[in-house]
Amino acid sequence: MSEATADKGLLERLFAIKAQGSSVKTELMSGLTTFMAMCYIILVNPSILQQSGIPLEAAVAATIWTAALCSIAMGICANYPVALAPGMGLNAFFTFYVCGTLGLPWQTALGAVFISGVVFFILTVTKLRQLIIDSVPIGIKAAVVVGIGMFIACIGLQSSGIVVADPATKIAMGSVADPKMLLSMAGLVIIAVLLALKVRAAMIIGILIITLVGMILGVSPAPTKISDVFALSLPSVATTFLQMDLLGAVHYGLLSVIFTFTVVELFDNIGTLIGLTRAAGLMDDQGHIKNIDRALTVDSVGTMLSAVVGTSTVTSYVESATGVKAGGRTGLTAVTVGICFLLAFILAPVAALIPAYATAPTMIIVGALMMNNVTAVNFSDYTESIPAFLTIIMMPLTYSIANGFGVGFISFCLIKLFTGRYKEVSVVMWVIALTFAVSFIMRS
């Protein structure tokens, strides 16, 4: 047996690639596609965490380490094509609310993150997290998929400059005189055409074409020296490693910080996992998700790891949908993402060369592709369709997957109650709805 054959055999045993209707090449390309769509976090997360007082170098290193190790763990342990990294929104909550509004030190905030990870782990090993997911009605689950698609598209439209802020109407269309917007629109057309022609690597091809054209036109910088490609020194987590203040977090109050962290992280991640696993074909007709307990265990341990190395919570990334739509179906996709993040220690400048306007079209396309899940919503039953609609619309409009999930749960329970169909609502559903209501009140 050749070495190449042995390697393929190992990969097949680990990831069951053929059984999922995929191939090693497709999985690798899908992983690279996901990485290209989410590598911006290497730059964005440290810039946000720095405002909480965390040293920039440590924030960069912590971001890369958590994204790499957790993505690899998700791929190997759960065999999911889902990558993890410090969550957008969660890092803003960490910096601007916990450290900003509440005025807590970043060490205390990391302590709250660690404790919330412990809570996640307990909920996971006791099967409570899986019970929560299984209790979600299929219509709401489908709505979560569509809502995530809308959320992704919203991010893409903003990153591309196609949609901009407006003082009168809140949002408006960007200027066609903006070359970045034009390049994004060109990328949108290129990817759409390639998808229509059934080119599996359509996403990454579109990203690379637009990046290259942008460099040629001078819209974004091209590498001019070796330091633009290779980092001269590797960042370290020495100043943040094991610096979380557990006693400080407990002393400040479990309900005020840790509870809010737990609720936001729990449902943000559950909502993302529901959407991505459904899109990847890992959810059956009854809404049960294969290996969800393993995925949730990786997530809970990853949350604790985040606090240990010095960053806000890692979570499953909605950008993983770009890799799923590129054909990724197994954990090899996530492992590839993790390896790419490890390489980013050396090639971090290369990741920085990929502009937002080049990755934005993939977000918009993914949003469009995820719309087909709306057919699973029973629109003839208003007690099902209205909560589903609220779930969908609240995600992009509030810029939060967790908010959409929460509003969907609360409205579902209340509408069922007041129409006399309360027996269709499980105890778990009521507990979750109440938990969300408390969380919304505490954040107001």
C-alpha cells in the first residue's frame, strides 16, 4: 500500500468522507473557503479586545490559538464542517458592556467567560443542552437557518458597501462611485455565474479574482516586501495566559454578568449549529442533529480555553456556511480551517491582504442559498409562521442570532398559550422562553 493510499484510508476512517458524498479535495477546498471568509477575525477581534485593556499582541495570539485548536477539535471529535473562533458580538459584549459600561477589569470578564464555559459543560454532560435543541419545533429550526442566512447577507452587504448607514432612514444603498462596492458587486456576479455552472470552488475563485483585481487597480495594497507575506516574529499570550479572575467574577454577581454571558453564548451557538448542521445534511427529518453532544462538548471546553489564553468566547462561526455551500460535509473541512489558522501565525500578513469587499459577496450568496429552508415553515398555521417570521427578521435587524432565537421562542409560547394550544409547548420551551425574557430585561 502506498503512503498516499494509507493517508486516504486514515482520512476516510476519521471523517467518513465518501459516506457523506464528498471527497478529500472538496473538503480541503471547503476548509480554505471557510478560512478565507472568516480570517478577518485575526485582525478584528484583537482590535476590539484591545479596547478592554487586553494587550494587542496577546489578543492576536489568543485569537489564532483558540480558532485553530477549537476548529480542529470540532472536526475530529464531532466530524462537523464547522469552524470556531472568538465570536463577533460576544467580543463586543465583553469589551463595551462588561468592561466598558460595567467598568470591570478584563481579568474579571475572562473569569466570567470561564465560569460560563463550566456551566456549558455541565449542561452538555447532563444532556440538557441537547434536550433544549431537540425541544425546538422544526418550523423554528428552519426559521433559524433562514435568519442566519439573512444575518450573513446583512454582514456581506455592509462589508461590501452596498448597504450603508443613513441618518434619515437608518440604512441606504451605497454609492456606485465607490470602487470597493463595484468590486463586491462584480464578485457577486462572478460567484453566482460559477455556481450556476456548477463550479464547486466558486466561492474561493471569486474571492481570489476580486482580491487580485483590487490589487491591480490599486484599491487594496499588494505585497511589496517579504514582511508583507511572512511575519518576522510570532505573537505570544504570555501577558494574558491564566489571568482570568474567577473570584472577581463570582464576587461581582453571577446573575448580572455570568448569567448574561451564558444565555447569550448558549443560544448564539445553538442557533448557529442548528443552521449549519441542517445546511450540511446532519439533521434528520425530525430535527435531531447527529453528534450534537460532541459538538457542544467541544464548544464548552473551547469557552474555557478562551478564558485561559485571554480572549472572549469562541463560538461556531456562521461563515462556516460558505464552506458547507462549497461542498464541505465532514470534519476535514474544520480541521483544514484550524490548520490555516495555525499557518496564520507565519502568514498573518497574507490574511490581511484579503479585503472585506472580496469576501463580502460570499456572505450575500450564502444568505440567498439558505433561503430555501423557509419551505419547512408551516405558513398556514399562524401560531407557527409568525414566530418563525419574527425569528428570521430579528436576527439581521438586531444584529444578533441569539435575539432572533429568543424572540422566536417567546412569541411561539405566548401565541400557543393565548390560542388555547398550550399543550403543544413543552416545559423546556417555557423555561427557555422565560430565560430569554429575563436576559432581555437584564440587558435593557
